[in-house]
Amino acid sequence: MMQMAIGLKTTLHMDYDAALQRVLEALKAEGFGVITEIDVKDTLKKKLDLDFHQYRILGACNPALAHRALTTAPDVGLLLPCNVTVVQADNGVDVAIIDPKMMMSVLPNEGLRVIADEARERLERVIKALEA
């Protein structure tokens, strides 16, 4: 696991579709569902007629954590869901997950900090499961 300025990242050495499926399963195991999915490759082809490598942006949400956050600070909805990218790279498939602690730091609220800590722990376990 590599800590980036805005999130966590790892590289999977497998086929893109298998990596995407593995990411979905690891998120589900930690209580996250994917509520949005953007296929960047497909979108760029349709909108701009550009060829691009495999690149998905997944909007991952843990409903219990989201509910707690929204009842603590309704404006936090501007920061949800947690984005996960699955990108074909030269050396494998890069998976990056936004750091909820970094996201929640824009709203100075102790209750949100606690929720972000729990979300971060779960997402760290997602990355560790992918690396196993």
C-alpha cells in the first residue's frame, strides 16, 4: 500500500476485468457498495471520439457511515461518495482510494473526524485485501 497525498494506492498484477471484480468484492467485504460508476474510456470515446486506456471511477458508499456523516453534518454530502479509481497502467492495474480523513478535514467537525477514521480503517483493509 502506498500513501498518496489524497489517498491510498496499490497495483494489481492481473487482467483489468479481474482486477475490477476483485476491487468490487473487497469493497463489499468492508460494507461498501458502488452507487456510481464512470467508464472514462467509454465516455471519452462517445463524447470526444478519443481512444483511452481502461479507467473506471467508482463511487463507493458504506450506507451506515454515510448516514452517520449526513446526520452529523448535512453538508458532508458534497464530499460523498468515496471515489475509487481502477486504471490500466503499464505495469498492471492501479487502484487508488480517496482518503476520507483528508476529505472530511475540510469540515471542522469532531463527529466527522471519528466517522472518517472508521472509513479510513475499512478502506485500508480493502487495499490490504487486494494486496493479499
